[in-house]
Amino acid sequence: MKVEEIRGLSEKEREEKIVDFSQEIFNLRFQLATGKIENPSRLRGLRRDIARLKTVQRENRISDKSSLKQENKAGSDK
């Protein structure tokens, strides 16, 4: 997934993607252990997708906190 696609998703959709990708990683690791994995590089891609999703979530939380601080500061200046 590209970052632009991730930013276009809602918070709930991002959470669902993380859960889906984590489940897929679990399944691929099981296949890896049994020797039946078709595309081992898919594991790396999924881990990176999860990292991208979590990074965008964190960016949103930080921007939300900073905007709240600015609103509170502006409100106390009055």
C-alpha cells in the first residue's frame, strides 16, 4: 500500500487493515514453518505495510494533540 492510499482511509479502516495484515503474516509464518510458502518476500511487504499504517496513525494522533493544545491556548488568551 502506498502512503497516499493509507491517508485516504478512515481510522477504523486503518485498524481493520492492521488486523488483516497481522493475520496474513501469521498465516505466512505458519506456511514458512511447514515449508509450503509460495512468496516469502510477501512477509517483508506486509510488515512494511503495517509500519506505514501505524506511522500514519501516529501522525494523526500527534496532529490532533497539537491542534487541541492550540485551541486551548487560544481559548485561555481571551
